[in-house]
Amino acid sequence: MNQQYKALREKLTQLTERKPGLGARMAQAAIELKDAGVPPAELLLEQLSAYRQEFAALRDQARELAKSLPKPPMPPQITSLKDIENILEALEASGAPSVGERETALKILDQVLAIAHSDDPKFPPLEDAKAKARELRRLIAQAPADALPQPVQTLNSGDHPFAGLLTLINPPSGLSDDRWGILVEIVTRAFSKSLTVAAARGKLTIDMTIPSVSTVANQSTTATPAPPAPSKQNFPEVLILSEAGTVGNAPQPEESVLKPPITQINSPDVIILPSYEEPPKQPGTSQPAKVAEPLVFGSMPLSEQKNPSPPTVGESQGLKVLVYIERLGDRLFGHDEFAGTRGKALRIEGFAINIEPPIPGLSLEYMGHLEGIGDTPWTPQGQFLGTRGSGKRMEGFAIRLTGEKAHQYNVYYVAHIQNIGDSSVCFNGDYCGTRGQGLRIEGMKVWLQKKP
């Protein structure tokens, strides 16, 4: 079944899993409103609004996909998740092929073939890339409808280096520096550093007046005008380490291209992001365990946070933050780094924080609110707070300074909370998170500053 169908299935599953909890909170709010006149909480209203918006988007997408069938399984009204479930079951039973998968992939390759260099019409690295694109286009155009090659999926999902090259040429406004660096690595590895530099410097443009392969070769697949430049692509933020992944002293691409510089590995299949450790090996094999979805580790640009940090007026100090992440285990992060994941439904189960290097006369302690346990006692720095592998989520925490020099410093922290996102900036013992709402902490960021 096609990628669009799978995406709808996944979204339907997510909404179905959220339905019981949201329904229970609404029922409780209704009782409180009826008995005591207590208005629903702002958070509940926001969650309900988000659910309505996501349901409407899923309903519209399912309706459009169903129109591809000769007899669309369309109920008179689509008012529930059950209605959407029935549509998807009818699509699955029909075995309908992906709508326009081949055509979309061919359009992307047509854009690649329309790339031109502003200074050198015969730029060798670009000509080499175009030769690969022509061959891939020929394979896709000639493949049977029920046996499309694997690159069709990666082109359509945005994971293919050709899609990455187009994004470097016409980057969307929301493209982060971290993702830019990842795209640079992917495109450089697939083609050449010279081509990546040319794209980053604005030397490459997409000229759709250049005839496409389908026009020149008069292939059976009709060429159609290329769509606008790709919007934000879902490139993996962590790629799997290959069997031969050993760190080497590989030369770094030019500083003007990498933002920020990414550690390179002496293997054509490896990218390591800041603060990311090699995943555990699969039992009985030398291959690493696969990471199925993109994860966000390490520093997160403040421009992407809902509540940026207060202005830096004092001297920053060092911290080490260890978090235990569901299915990933212990991960160690540094001062001012985002510790955890964003939007991957992976809970933080515990953490430990330490001032490093030590500051004489200054220490810290922290507490947390754990699922099924409640508030924990205040725990001295360096000691692990929480659980490991017990399935209990951390729902909130607080951090405060101790020692004779505590009045000379401030400790700030932010949490990334399920269904809410980044919290406001808390400091010096403020509680950060929720209590009793069943919402997990998915990541945190902690930083220490000396008062001016």
C-alpha cells in the first residue's frame, strides 16, 4: 500500500490512542461544570481544538484519497474516526496503487534535470548528477506499475539525495541550521562537495525551460509541469551507523556550507549528530539496531522554541545532563543542550544533573513528578532521579541551587511536554511540567548562569 495510505493509517492510530484520555478529561470537566460551575481548563480546550483540527485534516485527506477509486467508498457524512476507518479499509481491500507515485517521482527528477549553473553551463559535477538522474528516471518510467523501484518512495518522501539537492537550491523558510548541515552531508556523500558548495552559494538554479527527458526521448510517460520547490522535507535527523563506522580525521566541508559543522565519519554511510551515541547492536548480529524515525538530539536553535531563553547577561557555566529515554536508554548532554526528543512520543523516565567543572560553594538539587509515584524528594546533584525501563513517565521537575554561592547564580530550565510543546522558561526551583494529566516529559534543557 502506498505511502499516503500509510501516513493516514498512522495518523488515525494516533488520534484513536488520544481519544480515551481526552474523552475522560472532557467527561470530568463536564461534571465539574455541572456541579460547581468550574469552567474547563485552558489546556483541555487547547487539546480539544488541536484534536478537531487534526481530525478535519485527516478527514479531508481520506476523502481525497478515496476519490482515486472507481467507486469511492464515501459515506454521506464523515463525522467520526469510525467513518475514516471504513474508508481506509475499503482502500486497502481495493489494493489501489499509490496515486501519482510514479508521476511525482518523475517530476522531481525533471526538476533535477532542469538545474543550471549560472557560471558554467557544463559544470562537470552537475553533469554527473544529471546522468544519474536520467538513468533513474528511465528505470522508473519503464517499471511496471506494481513493481516500482525503491527510489520512488524515497524521492516522494524527500529522503533521496536528489530531493535534498533541490532543497539546498530552494530552501524553505523553516529549514533549520541543523537540517541544513544534514542535507549538506547527504548531498556531498551522494554526489560531490563541489556540487554542494555550488548549491549553497546560489550558483545553481532550476530552469524549467530546459526540455525534460520525457520530451526529448518521447517516452510513454507524459511530462507535466514541475510543482513548486519542495516544502519542508522530512529528512532523517539521525542516520544509522554502518558496520564499518570508525571515527577518522576526514576533512570538513567549507565553513560557509555547514551550519553548524557536523562531525564527519570515515565511512560513506555514517552521520553522527552532537551528543548522539552509537545505538546498541542487534542481538546476534554486528549490525546496529535501526532507528525508524528521525530524532532530535543536542542543541536546538532558540529561534525554534516557543519561549526563548532570557537574554544572556551573565557568564555561562558548565553542566552535564543525563536523561534516560524510552527505548534509547541513557544519553548524556552538555550545558544548554536540548536533552531528549521532540514529537517522537518517547518519554523521559529519569535524569541526573551535575555542575561540571565543579564550582566551589555551589551545588544543585532537583525533584520530579513520576507516573504512579507523584512528587519525589529533592535529590542532590549527580544522583539519578526516576526509573530505568519501568515504563513510568516523568511528568514534571524542578531544579534549585544550594550552597554558600547559590545567591550568585541562576539555574534556568525548559521542558518539552506531550501535546503542549516547549514550556515557558522556569528558574530557581519553579515547577516545570504538569501533574496528574498523563502528559509525559519528552525532553529538557538546562543552563546555569552567573548573575552580573
